[in-house]
Amino acid sequence: MKNSPITIGFDDSRFQLKSNIKKTQLIGVVCQGTRVVNVVRDEISIDGDDATNTLIKLVTQYIKEIQYILTDTITFGGFNIIDIERIYTIMNKPVIAITESQVNLESVKIALKKNFPRSYISKLQKIIRAGDLYETEILTAGGLSKVYYHVKGAPPDVVNDLLEKICIDSKLPEPIRIAHLIGKAL
């Protein structure tokens, strides 16, 4: 792996569930190592099903350059759940969905069934297709931190090596951390 891998990291912008606004922004930050190269964005529906296609559209602009696709979890805009297996299959680039804590799948199932009685099965299937949730520790400027991730297209040792290269001040990789900061500002 190169010392400065080219990645794109995604996070969403702020939104309020109980609002008349039914859209939010999906922000992607392209980095070479930890240096920002470009920023892309597009709208997604809050609690919708369009995050996967929107993410694919945004990645397509840089498909020749990027080596890894990173996301802050697999949910954007509430329960607009991405299908990382589909993204990997279409983009042919490893997809790594980072989360800062373990997920209680039973609680998620209950919330999906309650809030999405017609579509909870398809949303749940995306979570299941994400596969195993791996755990690793990242040494950053702030010390040693646990982080969890789903991955398609790369073995865990490659992901661990990548995270060591692109996590500096946070256990979140720089492209995701920067996308998160941009999202907070919007």
C-alpha cells in the first residue's frame, strides 16, 4: 500500500427528523493520504433509499484515481442505508464503513420495523449484507482508540494498515472527519 493512498470519505450534513425539509447533503472528501484534493456533494432523502445511488454517482467522478471508499457508518440522513456490497460490486473498489461503537442489531430491527413497516426488510437486508463488524485499535495524536468497521473488497489487515495511515487526530479517517466537519457547517 502506498504511503499516501487516495481515498474518498463520506458523511451527511445536519438535518432534523421532525422538519418539513426532507433532504440533506451527502458530502464526499477526496484525499491523497491526509491532504484534501477535492470535495463533492449531492442531496439525499432523509430516511429514504437513495444514498447508495447518490454515493455511486459521486464516486464515479473520481473512480480512476481513488483506491478506497470510506463511509461514516452505513446510514445517512437517518435510516437512508447504503448497500456497501452493491457499491463494491459496481465500483470495484474496497468499501469500508467505519463506526465508533458496536451496533445493537436487535434495537435497530425494532426501530426499522416501527418506523418503516413497508420497507424495513429491504433496509435490514442492507445491514445484513454489510457483513461482519470488525474491531481494531487506532493510535492517534489523542492516544489509542477502538474503532469498528464493515468492509467489502479488502481483508482486515489491509484496512488496519490503511487506517494507521489516514487517522491522525481522530479514530475517524481524515476524509470522513473532514466530510463530517463540512456537514456540520451546512
